[in-house]
Amino acid sequence: MHLELTADEVLTTTRAVRKRLDLDKPVEPEVIRECTDIALQGPTGGNTQGWRFLVVYNADKRAALAELYRRGWARYKQAPGSVFDLSDREAPGPSRQQFVRVARSADYLAEHLERVPVHVIPCIKSRVEGMAANSAALASVYGSILPATWSFMLAARNRGLGTCWTTVHLLYEQEAAELLGIPYEEVTQVALIPTAYTLGTDFKAAQRRPLDDILYTDSWG
Amino acid sequence: MHLELTADEVLTTTRAVRKRLDLDKPVEPEVIRECTDIALQGPTGGNTQGWRFLVVYNADKRAALAELYRRGWARYKQAPGSVFDLSDREAPGPSRQQFVRVARSADYLAEHLERVPVHVIPCIKSRVEGMAANSAALASVYGSILPATWSFMLAARNRGLGTCWTTVHLLYEQEAAELLGIPYEEVTQVALIPTAYTLGTDFKAAQRRPLDDILYTDSWG
């Protein structure tokens, strides 16, 4: 199902889809290949192309990833200072209500993750912890995989698929690496992208903070 | 100039433009606003929207950034193990010839950077060095600004603008922060995106490593 959207449509309607995923409809590997092929047109530092996309269809492995994800999500949600710790929030920018909605939606995704037919784990050949004090190196490494990851999600949207950018399984990245045979010392996982056909395709742009709050000219503020 | 490209066209033809930039044609702030507005539809962890886009039009500041950039580029190129150290390259994947071409093109950009009419510096409210040993936190922070940065570049392409993802000025990030009044301790710069109208708009997809080299199913390799 190719939606044939315009560039601006895809860029403004690729939402974090957590609940409107069709958990019963299989996703053809051919469509995932198309999206990944498009993703590879993204940039990498020095054109090194150290990216790898690990696509998990296997049900047992998805169940195991979902378990790690739920542990990560529980830990993340309860961490002091978490945006999802709503006990004393003064709602800077997005309202408290919006956080509650996102948190509920994220709970739903966590509960149903093993039923999402495809889990995509983008990886980069580099181990980031060693780059501790070097923001230039970190920016170059993440900049060599995250644009392609986003391209994958945009291409997926154009094919009727929904995705959601998640990172909480990385709290147990080493366990995930063992599960999937990823050489942890040489390769960093950067996200887990649940991918499924969406229930309906009529997504709209999100409400965001006003442009003038975040767009600065010539100097900060 | 709105090119009205399809999503797949934009995703496959947004190249790193270093030489085909029109250095004499001003870029209207209104177009930059449009691209940034579209960028804000990208994801952020927990919808925190800690992103800021600092857009530099001022010629003196662009000249100062270009100077930092040239220092960074010289250091990066000569670093041991740099992909641009071509003295002993066995050309894994992309050929030596391709690296030479990219290096020359990057030299050109470095030499002309102050003449590129707009420098966009995407920032995220977080200081990454403190997250040293936590790849989950790093992925979340970079994942809250790099997708939007790439959206900016894709939206720019759809408007006849060329961009290039660069990070070498970050080797002197603190100096750049001082120049632009960015609160370095609280905010991380993640890139510098030179932005200008392109000379012609007929960009084609890049040649990349074969899909089967980088797309793995159910386990690594």
C-alpha cells in the first residue's frame, strides 16, 4: 500500500504511533526492505556507512525484547526527574494532560509490544561509552545512524506503516545484544522501532510549542 | 521555490551538497521558518521538545564559525584513523576514489563556508558529556534533536535548498557557544548545517553499499 504522499505531508504526519497499530496484519519483508533501502540514502560521517538495520520478525525474540522493553519502561517512568513522574509537574510547555496521554499510550505499547509484527533495531559500528568527553565524536556517531532511522520511519509512513521512536530497551542493551548476537563491544544499538500497519492512515500534524520559542536568530534566546 | 517533490523523491535525493551551493543568492528567513516549523513535527523523547534551532545569518558570525570549522576540519582530516587519512586505505565498502572525492568536496566547503548564506545550528537542552556510560540516555538525547535536524534538511531540499550535515565545528564547541551566547553547560550543539539555494535541483540518489550487507534478519550478520 503506497500512499504516494508529498514530502511535506510525510514530514508533518509521521506521528509516534503506539495504539493505532494493526497487531494482526503481517508486514511483508519486501516493504521493510524498501524502507531500509530508502533509509540508506541518509548521511553518514565521512560516508563510512557503519550502519546496520536488524529487523526482528521472530516471535520468541520479539517477546524477549518486549520483556526488556517493559523493564526499561518501568524503570524510566519511575526515575526521579522523569517527565512521566507527574507528581509535581508544573507543565513547562506541553501540558500535564499531554504527558498523561503520552504515558498511557506508551503503557499500551509496552503491554502489546510482542504483538507488533516487526521490531527494527538500528545499530552503528562504534561503542559510544568510550567517547565520554567528546561531544564532536558523539554527534558524528549518532549523526551517522539517526537520520537514516528517521528516513526509515518516514518511508514507512508513506507505505501505510506506523512506527514509534523508542529507546528504553537500551537500559538493557547488553541483554538485547546477547539475545540477537550483536557484538556489544563494537556496536551500539540506538533505538527500537516497532513497525506495523496502522489502523487508518489519516494522521494529522502534532501540536508543538510555538516556533518562536525554539527558533533563534544569530544568537541564543 | 517549492519543488513539490514526493516523499520518496525527497528521501532519496537529499544529498550532502558542498559545491553546488549558490553562494550569492540570499535565503529568505521565511523559508527557513517553514523548514524549521516542519522540523518540529519530528519526535522528542517524552515529547519534551528541548530542541532549539539557532540560525546564523550575520556575516561576521558566519566568518567566525567558518574559522572554527576550518580548524576542526584540519584536525579531523589529519587524525590517526580518520577516514580521510588515505595513506593506507584498503577501501572497505566505499572506494578510495569516493573518499578522495568527498574529501575534496569537503575542502571546498571549508574554504567557502563563510559565504554560505545561512548556518543552522541545532541544539538540545542537555549536556551530553555527563552521560558518559549511559547509551540509553545518549540515544534519547540525540534522538530528540537529530530526527528534527534531518527533517529540516529534507524540507529544505523540497524548497530548492541544499544542506550538508557537518559536525567538525564541535571540536571547538565551547568557542562556538561563546560566539553565539549558547549556555554551554546546559545545551549541546549537535551539528552545523550550511544552507543555501542549490545550483540546479536535479539531484540523484547516491550509490551505497548493497542492502544485503547492512540489513539483518532476526540476528546479527
